[in-house]
Amino acid sequence: MAYRAPSPELLARARAVLAEAPVVDGHNDLPWALREQVRYDLDACDIAADQSHRLHTDLPRLRAGGVGAQFWSVYVRTDLAGDHAVSATLEQIDVVRRLVDRHPGDLRLALTADDMEAARAEGRIASLMGAEGGHSIDCSLATLRALYALGVRYMTLTHNDNVPWADSATDTPEADGLTAFGEEVVREMNRLGMLVDLSHVSPDTMRDALRVSEAPVVFSHSSSRGVCDHPRNIPDDVLERLPANGGVAMATFVPKFVLPEAIAWTRRADANMADHGFHPLDTTPAAMACQRAFEEADPRPVATVATVADHLDRMREIAGVDHVGIGGDYDGTAFTPAGLEDVSGYPNLLAELLGRGWSEADLAKLTWHNAVRVLRDAEGAARAAQAVRGPSTATIDRLDG
């Protein structure tokens, strides 16, 4: 079905919501795109200017989209292992901090829920960081603590591949969820106040983490498996457990995760990328040209704003409106839905949801209040944990043998 722009009335209502309750987006891969495209040279790619020719994200479009807080992903690829993964993660953290320092009128570093609220009051975009993949800590709880000290406020337990202590959604299971050390990672994240992010992990890892976690969890960029049966999405039984935990599932926009028809097409497109020497997640201009050429020969199924809204409807129905959010995954995907082409598109999504009967109060929870609450609750859980235990000295060798 072709995408139709929302009515002016619905769009005006959506923008009014965003003026009071801007979007907290759970996942944006701009830091990795800056690494790949300009090797972190912020003069060569100034996000204060229009970067629509090569990025989904820049400051003018964040403003147009009503974004009030962004979890910047400090992701590194899983073929970077050990110390290489740790140092690359530090480089990602460094570029986020440099972006904030470079654009103080637009961005504010946020380490707490209070920081998020202060940024909103100042009219700045709260900038938080999330590490995407447990390989970034190289099986070291001290490294986990160091990332927290540098400002990382969530860690996705895995990326596309297993780590030695947790199974990924897109790898062959080895741990059947979390190992004993994996459970200790979750407990130490709870003690720190670092959100446990369950995007990318296997359903058994999700269930184990929900069993162990003393604090609310997040899914920073995952949609409903009941709507689109892709392993990167959240099964209904996991969504059913979310209210008891207090966490938030943040729907993503990646077409191959939200549109069933896109799954087989994506397999063909990824194979084409590999045949031409590109990683499927490569967003360099040459890789994007390869993707566009493939698409011309084999047109892709197109997701729309309505496709994403279908997921949010299902997630709300199962988990409740207090447990849903948004995590677009911009600059981490080659393709985006019609109407959500870049970070300026959030008003279109809210207009679609208004047309489906979501109230302004519901939308304010989706965009702002749920995410802020989860971080605040994680901070409270950390204070409680720190009152009864100190930093963990556990090692993977000792716990997992």
C-alpha cells in the first residue's frame, strides 16, 4: 500500500505533542557512520548543516522531527574483538562527547533522568550513549564500570553474534540464554544504573535477563515478532512479562524487521553486498551505491509509517502503553520506511497513531515519559543495590569455567 501523508490537522496535533513531550529515540548509529564515512573528522561532516545526501541524521532534521533526547549508539562491529573492540568503543564515546562539545546550543550530555529533563527545559537535545554488544567489555566487569564512568547508560548484551556469556537472536545458541557470568553482568549493570538492553538477544536471553534483573530493562530498537516473525523482534510472551519488570520496548523502523515481505528480499540484498565485498551494515557511499543498484534490479518491498504503527499497536496491546517507546535505528540501516525516511519523520508516525485513536497523553508516554521513567527507576535500583553490595570482582573463568 502506498504511503499517504497525514492530514494537516493530525500533523499539527502531532507537533503539538512533540513540543511538550519530544521523542526519546533509543538508538541512532550516527557515531559509526561518522567513523565509516569521515573517520571522525567533524569538519568533513558537520551535522549543523544538511547531511541528507549521506546521513539520516543532522541537527536541523532532529529539530524538525521533534527529537528531545537521543541514545547515540557507541556500537562497534563484532569482528572487532578483545582489546580492539574496547578501544573502538572508546573512540565511539569520544566522538559523541566531541559532538556535544561542538554543538552546545543544540546538544547536552545527559547521564541521568534529571539531565534529560534539564535538557528539555533548555530546548536542547539530551545526548545519552548506549553500547551495542557485550563484546565491547571483553568479558571484564571493570571495563563495564569504566564505560559507565564515561557516560554509557545502556549496554545491549549482544549484537548479531553470541558473546561467551549470552546468546544473540541471530546466531546459533550456545549458552541457552545467559551463563552464570552473563547473569553477573546483568546484576553489575543493575548496581551501576546502566540499563540492560535486550535488543539483538535471543528469546532465552531475554527471559533470563528479565528473571535476573533488579531494574527495568529496555529494548532499544526492536519491534513485535507477532506482527513480523523476524528473530530480531520481541516474542509476545516476553512483551507480556515487561509490565512486571517496568521496562520499555522501543519499536524500530528497519524494514526487514517490520515488514514480513522484506525478510527474503533482505537475504538477497545482503548476499549481493557480500558478493561485492561489502559488509551488510556498511553505510559508506560505495556500499550505498551497491545497494541502490541492487534495488533497481530487484525492487524492495516498501514499509511505511503504517507498518511501524502496526507494531506499536500490537506492543501496546500486549505490554501496555506505559511500556512502549521508539528506537528508529537511523544511520544503522540502508533503508527506511516511507514517511520515516530520516529523523525528521517522527511527526508522521504520531499523526498515524492519532488517526488510530491514540490520545495525546498516550503519545507523550510513548515519546518521552516512559523512557525517562525507566532511566530514573534504574537509578533508584542502583542506589538500593549499592547499599548492599560493592563492585563485583567475578570473572568469566571463575563462574563459567
